[in-house]
Amino acid sequence: MLKQLTVREFASLPPEEAAAYLDAHRTSPEEQLKRVQVKLAMFEANYGMPSPIFMQKWENHELEQEADFFIWASHYQHYLRLKGISNER
């Protein structure tokens, strides 16, 4: 297993080593999609609504500005990018 670096450790790497570190820790789009789907499922179960409905309410300012909702929106946008779906209005 590869060692995880702290932000400070990563920032101190020479550019070539930083690039190699990123390459070694890169996950495939398929693996990223699986991971984000698990995260979305957790939010959906916790808040009792599917992500598309959440996102519609979030974008229409119908929800409080809770930290979880910022994270959920970020994960959902990442999911849409991975699926090649535009969330532009």
C-alpha cells in the first residue's frame, strides 16, 4: 500500500515527485464513480430524498445551508461529471 502524504508533505515535494505521487494514487473513473455513488447513497438514506431532488431543492434555495448539504452537492456534481452529464441550467 502506498503511503498517504499530508498536505504539507505533498507541498514540499519537487514537481517531478509530486506528479509521480499523483499518478500512483490516481483512481480510475470507474472506481471514482463507485465511491461517489456510495457517498450519495449515504446522504440519500440520511436525508430521505434522492440526489436529483436534493439538488433541485438546493439550487432553488429551499434548504438550509448546512455543511452536509455543501458536501452532498459537491459529491453529486462530481457524480454528474463522471457520468458526463451537464448540470448547467
